[in-house]
Amino acid sequence: MSSANSPVIVLVPGAFGTPAGFDKLLPYLKAAGLSTHPGPYPSCNPSDPTTATCSNDIVALRDDVLLPLLRQGKDVIILAHSYGGVVAGGAAKDLDKQTRGAQGQTSSVIGLIYVAGNITLENESLFEAVGGSYPPFIKVDKPSKGFALIEPAMDVLYNDCDRALAPELEKHMNPHALMAFETKAGAPAWADAGFDGRRAYVRTIVDCCNPVGIQDSWIGKSKVKWDVVDFKTGHMPFISQPQTLATQIVKFVDSFTAI
Ligand SMILES: *[C@@H]1O[C@H](CO)[C@@H](O)[C@H](O)[C@H]1NC(C)=O
Ligand SMILES: *[C@@H]1O[C@H](CO)[C@@H](O)[C@H](O)[C@H]1NC(C)=O
């Protein structure tokens, strides 16, 4: 696994979070010989929330993270959480092995792993994909106009985590620009045949933020096949069950590198 051309896992956080939220997972991935790379995007805590569109997120992840890694000849596997699934789906468009191979390129995005990933269809905003209204725990225009926060974080995001960790976990919550949720994503990469056999979805079945019924409806409306694995966790399995999740990620990586 640790050969020069073993894939890099790009860590794309959900809204309100940064790649540092995946830190508990890293020692286990490292022990398995996998390297990782942060995959941030600008709508998390920007200086100006009125320009923080979903398409800016997609362009930033693609141009600043994915393409540079591919240019170095590295294959990439994307691990995307929650809203990160919307960003990653757009950013990986046409970076699959089939499309890149046809262009004479040897490196590509060889797999997509969504963890409780929010899924939007082509030209659909996340706000539309969640039914045109925000759930009560998304506090609109907090801490200031154009931003949102999730409250209460321990109940919504960390319901299966040790309550004693609350002060540490609550520090991971950043204001997120609402505009990112309300502007349209482009065409998602996962819809393409180039990702057949290369899509995985971790269903978090006691998730209070993305209830499992909504995860199911998104997987269904994607109309493509995902390798779905259930985790009996809340929204943040990389915090509550990092070792088990890392073991599962290694299995997904092995299956993506085998084809
Ligand atoms: C999405 O929008 C673009 C640009 O307006 C358009 O060309 C494309 O056909 C749309 N796709 C779908 C599935 O509606
Ligand atoms: C993701 O979807 C869930 C379920 O509909 C929703 O509660 C949550 O607000 C969405 N995420 C964002 C960032 O809007």
C-alpha cells in the first residue's frame, strides 16, 4: 500500500468544519500505509459570505487540490463528509480514470467515498435538495448575516460521542456561508459511468443531522450504484468510531485500486 503510486486520500470536510475534523482518523490510515491530503474549500468562515458560492467551492477544490495532485502523477480517492459531497461531486467531474485515460493522462480520481454525504443533482442547490427549508438546528444569520451555525452541536452532530468531549468538539464548529447551500452545484462526477464500481457510501444510521431516510432518498435519486456500508453512528463517525471507519476506508481503497 505504501508504494510511490499508492493513492492519496483527499479529506473534504462537511460544512462548518475543516479538514482538521478528520484528525482522529489519520493515525489509523497512516498505520495502514495510506497518505492523506486536506481538501478545504472557501465557503467555511469566509471574510465575505456574499460571494461564497457552491461553484466557487467546487472550482477551489478542483484547481487548488485535485488537479495539482493529479499533475504530480498521484491517483486520488476522495473522502467527503456531508456538504463536502456536493463540493467533491462537482470538483471531480471528468477526472475519472476513463476520461483521463482517453486524454492520455495516467493519474485520476479513482474513487469517491461519501460519509453521510449530502447529494445534489445537476443544477440543484443543497437548499433545494433538502426540501427548500432549513432544519431547525441550522441557525440562519448566526453569528452574523449571511452565515449559519449548527446548534446544539452535541445533540445534532455528536450524539454518539462522549459528552465530556463537548468543549473540544464545539471548537470545530465554524460559521458557514449560507450562499454555498443556496447556489447551484454543477454536474456531479458520481453520475458518470467512469465512476461505476468506484462509489462508496457510509450510511450513518443514528444520524440526527442527516437522518438515514434522507440518505436513502439521495442514494436512490442518484440512480447509480454505490457500495453502501452501514455505520451505527451519528453524523461524525471519524470522531466516534475512527478505527472502525479507517478499516472500512482501507477496504474501499483496496477495491478501487483493484479495478
Ligand atoms: C444545467 O444547466 C446548464 C446551464 O444552464 C444546462 O446546459 C444543462 O442542460 C442543465 N442540466 C440539466 C440536467 O438540467
Ligand atoms: C444535509 O442534509 C441534511 C438532511 O436534509 C440537512 O439537515 C443538512 O442541513 C444538510 N446540510 C447542510 C449543510 O445544509
